[in-house]
Amino acid sequence: MGQVIVSLAAMFASLALFIAGTALLGTVLAVQLADEGFSATAVGLVLVCHSIGFVLGSRLATGLIRRVGQIRSFSAFAAVGCVAALIHPMYIDGWLWAVLRGLVGFCAAGLIMVLESWISGRSTRATRGALLGVYQVVYFFAAALGQYLVAWGATDDYPIYSLVAILIVLSLVPLALTRSEAPVMGAIGRLHFGALYRLSPSGALGGLAGGVVISAFLALAPVYASSIGLSLEGVSRYMAFAVVATMVLQWPVGWVSDRFDRRWLSAVIAGLALIGALAAAAFGAGQAVVLYAATVAVFGLTGCLYPVSLSMINDGMAEGDPVAASAGLLFVYGIGTCIGPVAGALAMQGLGPDGLFVFLAAVLTVYGGFVIWRGVTTPSVPVDAQGPYVNIAAADTGPVILELDPRTHPDTPGAPPGAPPGESATGRGG
């Protein structure tokens, strides 16, 4: 196992550098747009283009990667991303920045897919789960590092954008120097939303709600923090804290998920996050302790909603392709990320900075109410028939990494994930 991780060290180094760069760029742009006097709606419309580009890239970049190969396509994506980052401070224009955000999002999807295919291609049945765990740790720490780097320079000056470009282009170096042979990328199918809903209504809508909440927070929380008087360094610490909170909560939530009804766990997550959002809206602007504590509930817990929802989808499958189901839910999550920044910005436009948390509270109320209604009116999958919880972060990850999910390779055809040999799935999703 150790030899496999060492052999993939270059891939993980490239992943860390790239994620740190894109996380830094996203927060810097949000703060600068607000400082330049753009309305909250305009900020949301510009920033959501990254999600749109990423969703398109996850569907379209595969063809380019197959035609020219992983390293060449990675080089092209990194070059375009680097150039886009450097153009931002040259011309402060909403329309231009929207296009640049779309380009960076598209290139991000291509870059992530190359790295994920390399990591997935080197995995075996025995190492798949461990490699997924390493991937998640690298991803979260790199995202937190990118947030901390925000305080290294003014958002309206070249050095901070140059740092973004440096990180993105440096991500090319480990991959370009590796002696490992690039794996062949296979085709990945997707289940449409209707099929996912039939497997688990709560899981399908949980993926959508998670995308809306996470994307709205990541895009607009820097604007909120800046508007309530936090310095650039304060914004940096706040956003890094939010990322770390999500990483820390994944494991205890996973432990609970394997021992209790996941549908009711989703309702509890939504309820606690709702309380946090209301507390942040009412008291966050004046009390830092309340804001940070509320952020643990709002962003930290909601960050666990996607893997819990994916577990419910898997629990409801009696047969079929688990990778296609996972890829379908990831696409639904991606649609949510296209909705969140715009809808959250409209709420901030009408209600002020606190409107972000009011909007998040509304989304969580709708989802939590739906899950409770499902829990009261329909039976759940028995706990002893549930498959294992697997920690998969959905933010800026591609469908290829889903192949590392140990549940996508059951030992017995037709058996539910984690079920004893010969046992069939219940087919009763949440």
C-alpha cells in the first residue's frame, strides 16, 4: 500500500497545488468584486460561471483527453487556467470575469479528471478505499491552504493573482516529470435525476440541496465576511476554518451514518444546519464566536450531506451500475452548484449580507421538511441492510474518482454494498 501511495506522490502533489490555487482565486475574486462595488447579484452571476464551466468540462473534456493524452491535455488546461488567472487584474469587467471564471471551471474539470484517472488507474481492490482517503485529506488540506493564502496580498494587486498562476502552473511539474504510464480513461455513464429519485428521493434531493448550500457559501461567504467588517486576513481565516470543519466532521458523521437510519440522519443534519444558519443571520455580524460556531453547523455538516445522500442511493440499488448512479448524483450536485451562488446573491441583494444565511436556512428547511415527510410516510432501508458510508467530497471533483468508491465493486453481483454473500438489496430508497 505504501509503495502505491509513493508512486502516486506526484499526482497528489499536482492535485494539492491546483486545488490551493483555485481555492485562493475563488475567494480573492469574491472579495475584490465586492470591494469594486459590484452588487451581490452581479457577484453571484460572475462566480457561478465557474460551476457552469466545471459541469460542462466534466462532460466535454473527456473527448480531448482521449484524443491527445493525459499529459498534453493537462498542460493545455493548466496553461489556459494560468493565463485566465493573470488576466483578471488587467481588466476589471464583470462580463470578462464571467467568461474567465467559466474557462477556469472548464479547465479545472479537465485537470481534475486527468489526476483522478491516474490515481484510479493505479488502484486495486485492496487499495481503493485507502487511496480515496488520501485523496480526500490532500483535497481538504489544499483547499484550506488556499484560503489561508488569501491574506498574502491585496486582492486588487498583481501579486496575489501571480501566486494563483504560480500554483496552477506548478501543478503541471510533478505530472510532467512522472515516469508512470498514463492509464486509459474509460467511459462513465450517468443515471438521470428521475432514476436517482426512484432509488432514493431523499438522496437525490440531498445531492441537489448540498450543491446549492455549499456553492452559495463558498462563493458568497467571503463577501459576507468582508461586508461585516472582517479584514482580508480575517476572511482568510474564516474560510479556512470552514473547510477544516467539513474535513473534521466527515468521520464522526460517517460513524453515525453506519449505525443509524440515514434518512433521519439527513433530517438531523438539515435541522442543525438550519439552526446554525438562523443563528448566523441573527447574531453572526456582531459576535465572531456565534459566526464560527454557526459555520460548523452550516458548512461543516452540510458538507457531509453529499456522501450521506450517495450512501442512500447505494442502499436503494438492487442492481445496475453503482458508478453510473454516483456519477448521476455528482451531476445533480453540479446543477445545485449552478443555482446556489445566484439565488444566494439575490437574497443578499434584497435582505443585505445576512440574506445569505436566510437563503441557506430556506433551502435547509425545504429539504429537511421533505426528508421528515418521507420518513413518516414511507419505510426506510433497515440499518443492518445499509452499505458502508464512504467519505467522498463533491466540491470540484470529477466522476472518475467515483471508481475508487469500494461500494462500486461488490463481491456478489446483485448484492447490496456491504451485504453478506447471496443477500439481495431491499430496493427501498429513502
